[in-house]
Amino acid sequence: MIKVKVVQTQDELKEIFKIREEVFVKEQKVAPEEEYDEFEDTSTHFIARDSEGTACGTARWRYTDNGVKMERFAVLKSHRNKGVGYALVNAVLEDIANNPASADKKRYMHAQLGAVSLYEKFGFKKVGKQFEECNIMHYTMELNPA
């Protein structure tokens, strides 16, 4: 059973930064200065834990001029294909939906190619052409508010 919650403590923040370090910086070779940005303090961060309580995934969302951007979805290699990504997307969308300021705002993301099918399960649609970000191919994907 995967449990996802909003990050509330400095210890949880350290745990999600470790996950992002492992997935993005070490595994995918994203430069640390690209991974950690000026939006860390203004984003809503999430932590996913497995049935043993081990931190295994993370994501965040934030407001932009274009709507609500969902980003930094990361799942440890040992926990992939076990529902962690699905649980994260579900929790993030639920949190956004429960935030009155985001009710009429478009939800969007820059999705890595390998994750496109996951986001499509939630109704996200690819918009525009493939593009490269941090040496990884992506699509912009959008979900219009209900």
C-alpha cells in the first residue's frame, strides 16, 4: 500500500531531495543546478512511502502564469511499476482540486517520454512537439479543469 502526503517537515523535505538526487542527478544525469530551483519554497511537495514506511517517491506542484504546473515526479528505481507514480499523480491532482485558487486553472507538466502513458490515464493530453529539457526528451501535457 502506497501512502502519499504533503511534505510538512524539514526531515521530509530532506527525504524528497534525496529521492530527486538519486533519480534525476545520479540516474538521469541532470545537473544539480537544474534540478534544484527558486521554486522549492513556493511549491507544494509530496512524499510517497511504501508499506514499510520507506520514502520511495516525490512530486510537487506550483502556480505559474500558465496555470498549475505539476513537476519533479520521481520514483526510486526499486519501487517503479508498483503503483507509486500513479499514487503520486492521484494525490497531487486531488490536492490541486481541493485548493480553491486552482479551480479554473489548467494543469500541465513537462512529461518525460517514459511517463506519458501514466499521465494519459488521468486525462492529460500531449500538446505540441517533443522537446529536450536537461538532455531528456519531453512532451508538454495538459489537463483542462473539469
